[in-house]
Amino acid sequence: MAANDRKTIDLEQGWDFMQKGIMKLKNILEGLPETQFNSEDHILLYTTIYNMCTQKPPHDYSQQLYDKYRESFEEYITSTVLPSLRQKHDELMLRELVKRWENHNVMVRWLSRWFHHLNDHFIRRRSLPPLNIVSLTCFRELVYEQLKVNVSDAVISLIDKEREGEQIDRALLKNISEIFVKIGTGQTNYYENDFEAALLKDSAAYYSRKASGWILEVSCLDYMLKAEECLKQEKDRISNYLHSSSESKLLEKVQRELWSVYASQLLGKEYSVEEEHSVYRALLTDHKVENLSRMVRVFSKVRIFLDPLTYIFKERVTEEGTALVKQAEDAADSKKVFVRKLIELHDKYGAYVNELFPDVNERFPNHNLFQKALKEAFEVFCNKGVGGSSSAELLATFCDNILRKGGSEKLSNEAIEETLEKVVKLLAYISDKDLFAEFLRKKLARRLLFDKSANDDHERSILTKLKQEHGHQFTSKMEGMVTDLTLAKENQTSFEEYLSNNPNANPGLDLTVTVLTTGFWPSYKSFDLNLPAEMVKCVEVFREFYQTKAKHRKLTWIYSLGTCDIIGKFEPKTMELIVTTYQASALLLFNSYDRLSYSEIMTQLNLTDDDVVRLLHSLSCAKYKILNKEPNTKSIAPTDHFEFNSKFTDKMRRIKIPLPPVDEKKKVIKDVDKDRRYAIDASIVRIMKSRKVLGHQQLVMECVEQLGPMFKPDFKAIKKRIEDLIFREYLERDKDNPNLFRYLA
């Protein structure tokens, strides 16, 4: 049949048919005996609405049907839904509401299908609220607004019962919570205004009552257990049946009533009249990890608790660290294990900060309160002198023991890497980082030059860690030293090739020369030692070779670092002696002389008194008496005479004769002080160059800030350097204001 031949449906006839379908749907929802809809029923209902909306005016009933749609919901709610809800109370009312809300949504789905054409065309053209909004508005105005207070009260009553330990239907509360949100078409304004506000008020009152009783009845630790359990339960409620937007607000209310309101009373429980009885302090002292973690986790929920907690934490760490310093000063062997104990202390309290107190860092990310307390505590005792040694020196010595062959620290490769990482962390607390760097450089030089490094990878590893933490400049010289050794090996290979290609260039001895770059290595004494003739030829041959490679470089020979293997022909047996170049030069004198005086040896070798005393002591007074001394005493005097000990023997055929160690501490400190003067000068000039004019106080403070990462300059030292720069005409003092300086370009 053509569309224009279609029979016109009048409003009364069409709506009567639709009402029968709607009534059938209502009966099904109410559980009354009714046949189910089939496909033909749906098609007829949809087609009826379609035809009534597409008829030519005045038979286009779109507006009337739109109104009838709303009236259908209003009638059903008024006649059936509201009476059923008003008959029930408390939990039964909530269950009925969930049922009625579900039925309402089913009714909306079916009617939306039947009225689909109306929704797609008429409503869109007229910019009217869509059908689902119309039906939701009906439910909101006729049901929700009537019952919201009762519903909210019933839900809160159930929550309070659960807080008291009763079992409740959580699924029911989750459904009610969703209704509050869906009534607002997904927005939380109805949920917040009509339910959440009442919940927060009730929760505050509930926990206020609980806290007021607990504060009088239980101990601090028991209070913590109860309070923490309450917070845990509230989080559980939020995750199970409350909207997630309530979390921060609800927990804040609970925390306020449990902590903030009773801050002074709780602090009174925590801090007794005698400070030693502080619960928190006792837990720190006894390392009661679980209770300690709980206390900090709970107390950290309120900012007011953190200052005393972090203060006592800092105080406790400082006490333990200071005790380690005193122990290291009192016992002879303790300096050797001081750094190891510092690492253990840092591991222990670092674990507290990172593992036991994580809530503090999450709650106050910009404060790092416990991390700051740990840092300040370690800065106190890490910068104390330990038996005449600085922590910088002891830390460098500890590294040397790890990295040196035969060191006292016997560790696996993994343990070495882990320990080096911890050493770098400890260095962050030491003020004199430049002093550590110089001690470390001295010790690295000895390991490299005398082949004492246990593992090249570990040497590079610590330099990498230090560079990452303190910048390239901190390790540039040490990295240059490592590179120098690699180049020196290549240079030695070239020298050996040179000797094989030039038969006339024969040093007469096996010769190994390590060429170093002066700027990278520590400064060493370089005296013009009078070498024996055998060694002079070696030096000349190598110098000729080196000039073929680098004509414009000057070689300075550091004989104090050299070693020699010489053959000693003693009456019992011939032995190989491993000695320094100084010792070898002294011993070779006895190839030409049977007896030499102290002054003759000094003249022949052209050495200082200190060096002559050291080498003669090592050869005549120490374990291996290669020379006989007259008189036979245990110390060297300028009047002594020496002879070759032809009777000397030892069970070994190859022995190493060490020189007495030289305490290089004073020289290191002197070198660092000198470098600091240059650093202060450079800092002052940089600041003044950018500022042009600056007051004394501000100049000093900016200088301290610039140099602080490496060392803490003394104010007097800065003042002295300012005066020197004025004298050298880098700066000038203002004529009218002596505390004002100008930069002289």
C-alpha cells in the first residue's frame, strides 16, 4: 500500500493501543500473570508511534505523544512505585528502591524502542530533552526528591552498624550509591549534596565519640592500632560501595577526628615527662620495626606530628653516628672499620626512610622530611675528626682497601659494586669533598703506578659513579690518569719496537718507562738523582726514542716512583732484590766502594737528608739488612758508615725491600688548601664579573653558595682572597662605602 493510501490513525485510537502495550509491560514488571512480548508485538507498537508521527497535519501527533510518554511514567510512579516505597522503611525501603530503579530502567529501555522515531526526529528538530532525560526527571522529581533524606539516613545507619562490627549487605549500598550518581546523569552533585555531606557529618560525629573514649582508655600504641584499623576500614568502604570522589574527603574527616583534635593529648601520651620513656624513641632504640612503621605511618597523617617525629629520628641517628666516631677514636683498630659501620648505619636508617616511612614521602612529597632529617644527622658526625683523620681521608682509604690488591676488604664483584655505590652516597654528607677527591687521587695513582689495582672495571665504575653525582670536573684528573696508563702501555710497545729496529740503541738493561701527563697526576718530588752509569744509558736511549715521537714535550724523570730488580751476589747464595730506584742507586755504589759514610752516600746520590735516611734505614735497619751499619743501632745518623753485607741470606731467592712509608696527609691537605685559594679567587671573579658592583656580605654568601657543593670555604679565607684580588687590581673598594666592591674589567 502506498504511504498516501495509509489509513489515518487518530490520537485516541492510537494511544489506546499504546496504553495496552504499556500496561502489559507494567504487569510484567510487577510480576503479574502476563504473556511475554514477541517480535510482532514490538513491531506493531513501534509502527503505531511511527505512523502517528508521520501523518500529515493536523494528524501529526508528535507533540501529544511526547507528552503522553512523560505522563506514562508519572502515572506509573504515582500509582505504583511511590506507594510501594512508602510502605517500607530502612533497609527494606533501600531494597525496594533498588528494585524500583531497575524496573524504571527496564521500562525506559522498552519505551525508548517504541518511541524511537519520536526521539530521532521530532525531539531533535525541536531541541527538546530526549526521552531518557524525561523519564529520569520524572523519577528524580517524584521518587528521589521525596525519599532522598530517608534513603541517606538509612544508608548511613547501615554504615554505622558495619563500623560497630555488624555484617551488612554491601552490594545493596553499592547499588544505592550508584543511584545517587545516576540521578545526576553521571555527575556527582546529587551524590555530594544529598548523601555525601550527611555521611561526612555523621562520620565526624562517630569518630569523635570513639576517639574521645580511646584517648582516655588506651595506650599510645593501642590507639594507633585502633586508628589505623579505622582508616583501613574506611578505605575498604570507599573501594566497595562508596563513590571514589569521597575518598579524600572522608579520610580527611576521619583523620581530623582521630588525630588533629587530640594532637596535644596524643603528643602527651607519646612524650612522657622523662624524655627517655618516649614510645617513639624506645621503638627507634629497640628497632621495633613493625610498631615503628605503624607509628610513623599513622602519625604522619597529620602534619603537626611530623616535626617532633623527624626531630627525634634525627637525634637518634646523630647519637648512634656520634657513638661510632667516639668508638673509632678510643679503639686502635676502629678507624679501619669506621666507614663500614657508617655504611651499615646508613643502610639501616635509609631503609627506615624508604621502606618504613613511605607514607610521609607520598603525603608530603615536597618536604622529604625524614630524608632531610637523615641527611642532617649524617652531616653532623660525618664531618667530625676521627682520631686525627678526617672522614674524607677515611672514606678514600676505605675505597683503596676495596680496590687494591690484597686490601683488607674481601668482597665479591657484586658486593664491591654495591659498596662503592654506598660510598658515593656517604660522600654526599661530607663537606670536604675536594679533600676526599685528592686523597682518592693519591691512592689511585699508587694503585695504577705499582700495578696494585684489583680490577680495572671497578676503578672505572667508581669514577663513573662519582662523575654522575658530582660532575665531570670532580673526576677529570682521575679519568686522565686511567687513560694515561693505557697510553703508557702503548708507548712501551712502541719503545720495544724501536729497540728491535735500532740495534745501536741498546739500553743494556730491561727498561720499562711509564710516561704520564703532568696535569693529571699528583705532584711528586723530582730531584736530580745521580744515577749509576748503567741507568744513565737507559735514560738517554729512552729520551732519544721519545724525541722521535714528541719533539716539543719535556720529560721530567720521577726517580722516587721507579723500581728496579737487581742481582745481589751474597756468599750464601745469589738473590734477586726488588728495590726502588733510590735504593738501587745506593746499593750499586758498593760495586765500586767497600765502605761509605752517610755524607759520602748523600753526596754521591745528590739526595736530601730525609730521602737518604729513609733509604739507608730500609737497607740496614729494617727486616732485610743488605748493608751493615756502624755503629749497629736502629736509627740512621750523619756519622754512620756502611758496608755491603756479603753474609746476608734469606730463605727466599727473590725479596722485595720496601721503603718506610711516608705520611702524605700533610702534603695532601696543603695541596687542597692551595687549590681552594684558586677556587675562591675564581668564584669571586665570576660573581663580580656578572654583578659588577656588590656588597661584602652578599659577595661572601654567593661565594659560599657556589663553592658549597665541593667544600665549605672559611669566611676569613674569603675575606683574605678579596683583599688579595683588590691588591692585584681585579676589584676595587668603593671610596664612600668600604663594604662595597667594584669589578675592574
